[in-house]
Amino acid sequence: MLEKAKGTWAEEVPRILWAYHTTPQSITKETPFSLVYGIDVMIPVEFHESSPRFQNFVAEKSNEGKKVNLDLLDEVREQTCIKSKALKRIVELRPRTKVRPRQF
């Protein structure tokens, strides 16, 4: 994305960060935004296209859902940490099969 915006990369950085923070990560299957705030973010496209999530929004139910999500947030963060550490350990223990020893 930054190659296309040669002289205006500074204006693109917020969009790129937004995309990163709202995209589920491969290791944890969670978005960084949801790990911080306990809820999934509604992206701008959902407002403009009137998505079902936007059309069916009810404030009272949303507030109840937020409370439940906040109660479960510590558990989700802990599970995410466990997944991340487990994957790191697997990578550390995996033999380096593509490395060929060479002598000089």
C-alpha cells in the first residue's frame, strides 16, 4: 500500500494500522482490537453498506453483550497467551530440516 502512495505515506499509516488492528491474527485467531477492548469493531464499510450487523443493532442488547465480553476478556487473553506460547515452543523445538551443515 505504501508503494502506491509514494509521497503521501503519512496519510496511509492510520488506515494500515486500522486494518492491522481489526484483522484476526494467524496465531491467536483474535483481533488486537478485541484483545484490548473486549469487543469486535464495526468497520466503516458496515455503516455505509447497511450490513445486517448495523441494521439489527439494539443498544440495550449491546450493553448486555459488552458486560459479558468484559467479564470473559481476561479468560480470552489468557487463552491467547497460551496459544502464542505453545506455537513459539513448537517452532523452537522443530528441527531445522532445511539447514545443511557446511564446513569452510
